[in-house]
Amino acid sequence: MVTRTSRREFLVTAWRWGFAAVGVAGVWTSWELLRPLLGDAGTKVRGVAPQLVPTEGVLEVAAARGYLTKVGDEVVALSWRCPHLGCKVPFCESSGQFECPCHGSVFNRVGEYRAGPSPRGMDRYAYEISDGIVVLDTGSVSLGAAPGSETINEPVRGPSCLDETES
Ligand code: FES
């Protein structure tokens, strides 16, 4: 009798710990998924002087979770969050385009849609030039352009970084 009660209590306790562990894992996973979406919204982040923003590549501004690049003299400030499901989209130096490692969306150097499941191009931050520095406003985001917009004429430079990750 005593043994049966103890076993029942043990099983109930084990189940409770099991559910608690699953709950903690769920919260942890949700946080990891949502964190890129939440970003540092609302903060203003100082980047670099406009003349230091590259015209043939991108400059990562980690504190803003984004990138700076240029079209002619115009600075473009991009969010690194993929419009598909929120993964960080890295810039692939060999291909000269952004390539999302999660599901393969591809964007040109200024974040315009080229391929994959993303519904649009990469979102853009507003920015201002303050004391000679580009200041990104992560609280002011405009949605990326619809597929079909390609304002720069930059062909793919070379091998995709996605090919490397698959092999
Ligand atoms: S999150 Fe980037 S393609 Fe799905």
C-alpha cells in the first residue's frame, strides 16, 4: 500500500517536472524565434559617416540589427530581419546579394526581392544625418518593396553562399 502510493507520487512528480521542462523549452524557443522580430525597436543607432558607407557592398550595424549601403550618393538603411519569418539575412560577398539561410530568400544589395518565399524586399529604416553621422531610427521602418522592383542593375557576382551551406 505504501509502495503503491509512493510510486504514484513519484510518477506525478515526474510528470510535473516533465511538463515544466517542456514549458521552459517552449518559452525559450519562442523567445529565440521572436527576438529577431522584436529587435531594438524604437532606438536610434549611430552608424558611420555617409562617406564611409560602401557603394558596392554593405556595412553591418549590429546595434541596429541592420545594414547600410549606398545607391549613388543616397544611403540605404536596411533591417536584417527577413520579411518571410524573421531570420537574420546575411550579405553574401561572393554573390553580392543578401541570402537568407533559413528558407532561401534572396535580395539584391539594396534589399530588393529576387527569389524565395519572402513576400517583399527587406524592410528599411529611416535615418538622419546628425553631426556628420548616419543615425538609424529602428522605430521607423518602411516595408520592403513588392517583388519586381529592381532599382539597381547589379548582376549576381559569383557563387551563392547558400550553395556552400548545402554542400
Ligand atoms: S526566414 Fe528568410 S526565407 Fe524564410
